[in-house]
Amino acid sequence: MKMYTSFRIGGIADILAEPADTRDLAVLAEEARKAALPMTILGEGANILVSDKGIRGLVIRMAGLSGIHVRNSSLRAEAGAKMTDTVTSASAAGLSGLEFIYAMPGSVGGSVWMNARCFGHSISEVLSRVEYIGSEGPGEYHVRAGDFGYKKSPFQSMDAVITAAEFSLAEGRPDEIRAALEKAKREREEKGHFLHPSAGSVFKNNRGFGKPTGKLLESLGLKGVRKGGAQIAPFHANIIINTGGASASDVRELMELAEEKVLAAYGFVLEREILLVGEW
């Protein structure tokens, strides 16, 4: 699985399927349910850590569902579309609202599922409708603001596979949109997000801590700490990087070390942003 995750880490999946469209996806999901086969949905693999032992059951990689369509001020993107491609399509149509997530690794489905957030904005702010396949078949969800929270969405507690999302955007000035895209990309580059394989922020921020999680970890001298091929980034203490040959166990040990240090020093319990996937 390492070739399918941004960490470049992960063991073997029992079965890997890539549906070409929603009909393929519906058949795969139904057959998996009938066979009581564990099912894992994979987008760009940008916010997960796959076990060295791999993933049991069926892994459905959504890359084949990547259509993006713009109509007036609405943009509909299938779940496997890359978020950056989606933002680029919106920009080309002169639509604004998604610039904040430009150059962030991840798919549309994954971004909706986790209510992706950066630079003070969340996906739910411009999300209007979500299509999905549930245990009873296809369905639609119309966004209610109260259903979403900080990196939380209703899909995290639903037995459903997101197939597409619709965003309500606004007309914008092309020069301002381009400037916003360039700024978002530049800030990610300056923070070192693209220097090494990683999954971005390891832990969520919490206003109750009084400072960003990365600053807490930095105050404890954790920048640069290594375990095998994994390292707490010397440029950002809330990012763990794969310096080459890192195992999932290496990364998990660093995560647990960070959690233990913060709890002991501050009494705070960190909440993981990275999902542990597979057989642990």
C-alpha cells in the first residue's frame, strides 16, 4: 500500500479494487457487505498511516471517479478527484471559495469526510450537497451547518461511501483568485510540507491548549527526534516525516511519544488527525 499513501508506508492489501464509475462501486460495496468482508475506502491516502501488516479485506481506491463539472456557480466533483484539480477547475471558471485548500494533498471524498480545514477555513463552508452509497443504496445529503465541526463531518459516523460533492462558490476576480492560489502553495512550501513523504499534521489543534499543538511539541524539544526512518520534522513539530525506509511502527512510536510527553508536561490529551488503517 505504500505506493498509494502520502507517507509512502504500508503493507499489502488482501484485495485492491479501482472502480471506474459509481455502478462498479455499488457492486463492489454490495458484494463486500454480502460476504461480510471488511471494506476500506481510499482516496489519495493523504491523512492515513497504513499498518506494516497491511489491510485485511477489500480496499476500494477511488481514483477512477475523478470527474469535475462546473455549472454556473456550482461545482460538482466526484470523490476520487484530487482536491487541487478541483480548485484549479473552479479557478479556471472564475469561481472563488476553495482557494484555501489549494496544493493540499487529498481527494474530494476524503476532504469532505474529514471536513478538511486550513488557513482558518473548512470545506463545509462551501459544501452544499453530497452524494453517497449507503447500506440501502444511493442517497443524497444536503448540508446543514450544525452537522459539521472542527475536522468533523456526519459521514464519520455513517455507513456510507461518498461518491461526489457539490460546492456552492462565488464569482471572483481572476487576478485575486490566482494570487490566493499562489499564496496557499507558497505557504505550504515554506512550512516544508513537500520536502519529505508525510501525512501532514499528526494531531489536531485545540483552542483549550492556548497554543497550536506544534508549539506544544516544540516546547518539549521534540523537533528532530527519530525512530528508525521516521522523524518528527525539524521544521515543524506536528509533522512526522519519512526520511527513507520508515515503517508504520516507527511513526506510531513517535506519535505515542508525543502524546505521552504532552500529557506528562501539560495534562493535555492530544487528538490524532492521522487515521491508523489496517491490521495493527
